[in-house]
Amino acid sequence: MKRNRYERGMTADFAARYMIVDCTAIAQKSQERHSLNEHASKICSEAILASYLFASHIKGEERLTIQIAAENPKISFLADVDAEGYLRAKLRPNTLQKYPQELNGAILVVKHNARKELYRGVTDINNTNIEKALHHNLQQSAQVDTIIKFCVEMTENTITRCMGIILERLPPTADLPYLDTEAFFEKYAALRKEEVFQAFEKQSLRNSKLHDLSSKPLSWRCRCSRSKIKAMLFSLGATEINTIITDIGFAEVTCDFCNQCILIEKKELEEILAQYS
């Protein structure tokens, strides 16, 4: 069974190209790490799906940072995803009273590598949801007929499946079959959740075989580490580090993404302080 992976390809009749994501384990990990309730879990899962689909074209050392900010309810989402399929994400707050059918805010997407920022774009979210905002962004940029489906399934406040798919109609060519706009939407617009869930296993969608051109596994990975925490503490300066040693005797830092608590003991702080001499 194919799970927790990204796949791109085209239908066997060359009528449409597809990008499909199953990020169930990543959504589950985010829910667990941040103790998200049912409604916050669903929003976070949709934002993770959007992050992976936004990142479908990055390669090599490129990474994507996605920020979503919305009002009423006030929601903040942040994710990093790289070309190997590793992602870390967080959502605030971790509890929502109800699932918001519509949001107002914006999605900020920044593509970068270790040396510089490569791209920055903003997509407005106006009385709509994350799925429709992503659809609007891709429709405007690609200017092709596009269908997007987010499918998040939960049982007893546990995410049991988190998948998303993008279908883009391919332009007609002289020697290959194709679908016109009306036929494309008639065939794919009413995709059911179960059909999307089964697309990986059956390698078929609406009686069209899916021809996989590239795929990769997806997983959660945070980049926090003791060395990065020590570098951050060093940046505070000798005076601040000396104050921490004198007043507390240790530094305890919790990662916003994975909630891992890293303890830097007095001896390590003294070693960091010694670097200034």
C-alpha cells in the first residue's frame, strides 16, 4: 500500500497531469506534537497539504517556508518543507471552538536555499478556505484548467487519512487524445473523497490509469539540534550568557515545531562564554 508519499505523473490517455500527496503521518505527528483538538487538527492538515502542493516543483537544496495568517478565528500556521519531502509545521492556537468554513487573511510563500531568497509571493484568503485559496493561486499562475481536492478524514479526534490532489488539463495536441474544458470538469470536478484515497493503491482515477513519472516518500523532520541552540545562545552575547550562568545555571529551550526541550547545562554555557575570550 502506498502511503505518506508524493507522486506526479499523467493519466494514461495524456488528458491530464496530476500531483497527489498522502501526508497522513505528518499530519498525525503535528497533531500529537502540538496537542491539537479536532478543529485545529483539520485546519493544520489542510495547511500541510497546501504546503506540500506549493512545494511540488522545488529541487536540490531549495526549501519552501509557508506562513498562513487569518482572523476570526485568529490562526497562525508556519511550515518548512524541502525537496526531499521533509516537513515541520506548527499551528496556533492548538484549540478551536469550531471548524471555520471561511477564513480571511493571507498565505505567504517564500522559496529559498542556504544562500539566498529565490521567490516570495502572497495569496489572499478572502472569505474562503485554504483549498480554494491554493486553487486560485495555481489557476492564476499556470492559467490552465485546474481541479484541487483536499481530503482529511478523522475518527474520534484522530487523523486517519490526509490526502490532496491537483489535476491540470493538458492542452490538445495533433496526435494524442485530449479533453476539452467541459469534458475535463465533467469527468473530474465531482471527485469523491474515497476516490482520492484509493488513487494511490489502484493507480487509477475515474477509470483513467495513472502513469507515475516521479515520486518520493514524505516524512516529518525538525531541524532543531543542540549545536543550533548553542549558536543561538552565543548570539546573545557574553553579558547575557554570564547572567544566565549566574542567575539560573542552565538554559532550557523548547523548539516551537517539535516541542522538544533541550537543556544546556552550566558547563556547556561556560564553554560558550569562553569563546568570547
